[in-house]
Amino acid sequence: MTKRVLLSWSSGKDSAWALWLLRKDPSVQVVALLTTVSEPTGRVAMHAVRSELLAAQAKAAGLPLWQVSLPDPCPNTEYAARMSHVVERARADNIDAIAFGDLFLEDIRRYREERLAESGLEVLFPLWQLPTRALAREMLAAGLRAHLASVDTTQLPASLAGRSFDETLLSELPAAADPCGENGEFHTFVSAGPMFREPVSVRLGEITQHDGFARADLLPA
């Protein structure tokens, strides 16, 4: 029996690669993408990606997008309430599991599992503990294309915001930085790859710095 899966979608390379791996599993059917966006800005939190680009990604992936708006700041009680509606919708749609693109942060995995423990939904982590240096190069070799949408300037130079995620970038990262940005060093926006039917056209807009982050405003081309 095919397992119907809802995939948590950040707009970045890890969730995109999770989609690719899940689609290669004949026992799984990814039926929709789930994204939370900031209510005041209409953008993905941390990644600061515009909702128009999210919609373009979903179209390129050939999947419906479940978009959940969250206030900023978002109290835990409000977050839990809004996500409970997602669980209800998932059950009504006969979804069996929710998948996440986390790589190795145990506290994040535990948080997700605890939140969904009583939902009746299985929790999947298709990228879990894959070696990130090899994974980053596997992504590039498969044709994944991405830009750094957000950079934590306490860990990396602000000048990396807006840069392409490529071999040159990987060679320039400090030795302490994770090649996939799993420690929050950077967040990406994926514009092409084997998980998409066609590329998402994107161009680089203004780069701003605020609250310790440098963000590239990516625009539909």
C-alpha cells in the first residue's frame, strides 16, 4: 500500500532533496508541500522567500502547496493551534505521514516527533544523518541549483547572501561551517533540480542586513 506523504517545504535545498528521495521510493507518494509564512510579510520565515516564488516552486514540482500563515511573533499556543488544523486537514485527506528535510540536529527531530506524537501521523526524515559534505556535492552533481537567501552573519560573511550554492561557494566556506548549512549558517532557495519539471526563473534583488542576518531579496525573473 502506497504511503501518502505531506512534505514540510522550506523552499530550500534540503526539503527539495527530500522530495527527490521520497519520489524515488515506490512505496511513497508525496501529495502536497507544507510551508509556514510570516503573516506580516508573506514570506517564508528565516529564508525570507516571497510567496510568489513558493507558488512557482510548487508548480514546478507539480504539487499543491499548503500555506500556513503565522503571526510574528508567534506564541507557542498560536502555533500549536494553527498546526492542529494542518493535522486535521491531513487526516481528512488520508495522509499517512509528514516528512522533514532535517539532517542531524537531534533536538529539532525530537521537537517534531513530540509535536506529532498524538496526531496519528508517521514522521519521516529521509535525509537523516546523510554525510553533509558528500550530500552537498551529490545535490550539485544531480543538477540542483540554489541561491543563498539568508546568511547568519555571526557565522559567515554577509557577502555570501545571494550567492549561488555551487562548488566555488563550498570551497570558500570556513572549515567550521556545515556544507549544507545545517547549523543555521545559511538558508537557500532552490530554483532547479531533478525534483522540478522545469526551472523557476529568479533574479537577485536588494540585499539587506538586520538582526544578525544578511538576506537576499530573490525576485521572479
